[in-house]
Amino acid sequence: MTTPAQSHRGVIHDIGYRPYTGPRLGRRYATRSLYVQGLRAAFGLGRSGKSKVLPFLLFGGLVLPTMAIIAIVAFAGLKQMPMDYTEYLSYFGVLAQIFLAAQAPVLMSRDLRHHVVPLYFSRPASRGDYVAAKFASMFSALMILLTLPLLVLFLGAMLNSFPFGENLAHLCYGLVAAVLYALLYSALGLAIAAATPRRGFGVAAIMGGLMITSGLAQIVRGLTGGFSSVPSESSHWAELISPTRTIEGLVNKVFGTGGDNFDKMLAPGTTGVLVYAAVIVLLTAGSYALTLRRYRNV
Amino acid sequence: MNTTVARLTARGLFGRRRILILLAVPVMLLVIAVIARNSAIDKLELAHSILGSLALGTLVPITGLITGTGVIATEIEDGSIVYLLSKPLPRWKIVTTKLAVAVGASWLLAALPTYLAGLILYGTADGIAAGYALGTLVAGTAYSALFLLLGVVTRHAVIAGLAYALIWESLIGNYVEGARTLSVQQWGLSLTKAIAADGAVTAPVGLTTAVWLLIVAAVGATALASVKLSGLTLNGEE
């Protein structure tokens, strides 16, 4: 008969456990996996049918109007595109904002809520890699969303045999604008989404932030005389309140796009261009740094 | 009403410094009103763009969205609603209590600041401030009830609410006349028109229609939310 003292002697038995001895794929592979998984998650791929509905609805909402525009141009026999590439982005950009608001929390908040972030960080991928991978996923997803309609528009212009050189130049302006939007939106969206494990709160905060700053910028611009009969140039500085309008103003000034409307966004002068560019860079870098900081302690 | 549920709901909505983020919105409205007060532009036009477009058109839907879905959708999403549902409380009581908190929050965060902003900007003249305050009050109530229903019905409540507020009310409502009849924002505006002096505010929807639609929307949404909560099935994360 065994006494309790004998049975608790603390012997470790060799039960034939074998550690993994195969090749280890390492940090870079882990980061790439995170990126691919994030990009797929942004479109709901590999998830239930329900979570695919919204991303693809927004995707369709961004691409379908281009088809309509091309059809109108072809049937009405217009001599040029009714909408410039950069204009298209500012008209339908709100759909990309909704996409960001809906999907940034999918990338960030869910990992926080289920406490899996420490599990990621226990692998070779570091906190910098994690944030970089998520940022790259969101950026790529937004780029897909924003550039595809531009390419369709370009294709339509070519089919209607509009001048190639001019269209190519304007397509490039549109692509630059798309890159700026995607960079700034991803940085802002992920920073906000990473701050809260509650998906709903993240969605409302991102969308509310973008919408309210945009409305605020218009009102401040109106207050400073931007919409009077002789618009004051200094009122354009109000655009800096809103990230979206800042990009629009910068692009319109640098490339001379945006039509001849008196109420279009426009960076005031060379100083304006420099300040607007600096604000965009600072906002993007600042939000990215904030996201990075948030993961210092999980 | 159940005070314990109300207290817990309010803590979920405002707790952990969330109140500070929520308060940023009304504070901003007041700051804008103070700046606009010293502007040389026509005050009535300013009042319409600040109280009408910014407050009633943007802040109220966003606040209603956050409070309406915040009181119930977050709990459903993280599954903690089961602890509440397993208590011997009628489901309609849970819905009305949570709705009361949401409505109170939207009044505090949207209607009261709108009234103050109106007073700062325009004073009591023409009943503009009071009119917009009433408009945001009722619109906030209706938005809270509708968005609470959305929170019970769908997991994508915030997105669905945003789609309604942005795409239906702003985008389609701007171009299609008929869409305005089915817009909470326009119903609120009708009440604003009823309070304000003649000719100061224009509203596309008649007062009687607006009042009836408001009542139907708010009561109907609350009733439907109660029914839906009675048969709620909890889904896992998608």
C-alpha cells in the first residue's frame, strides 16, 4: 500500500514526448501570413457568407457607377468623361470610408476581444510586425477598392477612344489620390479600432470622426467667407480640419484637378501645399505610432 | 423601467472614460457656435447650417447610433446579455429601460447642446433655438428607438444605421423628394418649423404626417425590438 508521501515524490516520467524538429518558417513567414489573413478578412473571405455581404456591397457600390458613367458616355456620345478620376474618388469616397469603418474593427478589435494578441506575440512575429501586417492588409484592401473603379473608368475612356495621354495622366493623378486616401484612412482607422475591443463603438467612432470633421471643415470654411461671392483664399485653411478634405485640397492644387467649381477643395498657394502634405504625413505617421504604442502592453 | 438595469446600462455606455469621448461632440458644437456668433455672415443662414445640417443632420444620427446600439448591441455581441435575459424580468421591460437610457443620453449629448448652441448663436429670437432643440429631441428619440431595434435584429447594427443615415437620408434624400418623407431628420425639422416663427424654417414634410410617422416609428420599433428580444438566438462570432 502506498502512503501519500510516496505517491507525491515529484517524478517526471518519460512518456515519449517529441518536440517539433522540422523547419521553422520564422518571423517573415508569420508576418506574411498575418498580412494575407488580414487582407482576406477585410473582404470577408474565409468567413461566413454573412460577413461577405457588406464588403462586397460596398465594392459593388464603388465599381457599378463607373459602368453607368461609361454607358452614358457611349450612348449620349459625349466628347469627354463627365467626371475626372480624382472627382470620382471624392464623390464616392464615402463608400470607402464606410468600408474602413466596418472592416478596421474586424482586423483589430476581434483579436483584442478574444485575447489572442499575446498568443501572436509569443511567436517570432513582434509587435511591430503585427501592426505593419495589419496596416498593410487594410492599405491593400482600400487600394483594391479605390483603384479598380479608376481602372474601369480608364478602360471606358479608351473604349470611347478618348485621348490616351491625357487620360493616362489623369489616371495617375487619381492613383496618387487613392494612395494618399488609403494610407491616411488605414492609419486613422486602425488606430481608433485598436483602442477599443468593442466593434460597434469602433465603427461609430471611425465614421463619426471622418464625417463630423468633414462637416465641421465646411462650416468653418463658410464662417471665414469661403462661400461668399468673392471667396477668400485664406478660408481654404479650414480644410485642414478634415483628413479627407485635406487630401482633396492637396491633390486639386498639385494636379490642377477638381473642375472649376468655386467651392472645390484647394490648398492655398505653395505654403498650403507644403502644410497640407506635412499634415497628411504627420497624421499618418502619428496614428501609426499610436497604434504601435497601444500594443506595447497587451 | 428597472433601476438596476438602467444603472448597469448607463455604466456600460458612459463608463471607463467613454463619456469623455462622447462629450467631445457636443463640446465641439458649442465651440463652433461661439466662433460663429462673432461672424459677419447672416445669422439665420448660419443657424440653419450649424443647427440644421451639423446638429440635426449629423450629430443627432451619430449620437443616436452610438447610444441606441451601445445600450444593447454591444451586450448581445459579447454574449453578456444572457445574464440579463436569464433574470425574471419581462423582455419588454428590458427594452424600454434600455431605450430610456439611450433616449436620455441622446437628449443630454445632442438636444441640450443644440439648444445651448442655438441660444449662443441666435438668442431666443424667432424660436429658432427652441425649435431646433425640439427637433433634435424628437429626432434623437426616434433614432434611439430605431437603432436599438437594429441592434437587436442584426449584428451589423452600426453599419446598417450608418447606411440609413448617410445613404438614405443624406445622399438619396438630397435628390429624391419622396425619400424625405421617410427620414427621421425631416420629421424633426417639421417640428422645428412648428415652433419657430413663420417663414424662418422650411420643412418638406407636413406637421401631422411627421408627428404620426414619428410615433409609429418610435413605438413600432420598440414593440418589434421587444418581440425580437423574446426570441433572441445568440450566434457565435462570425
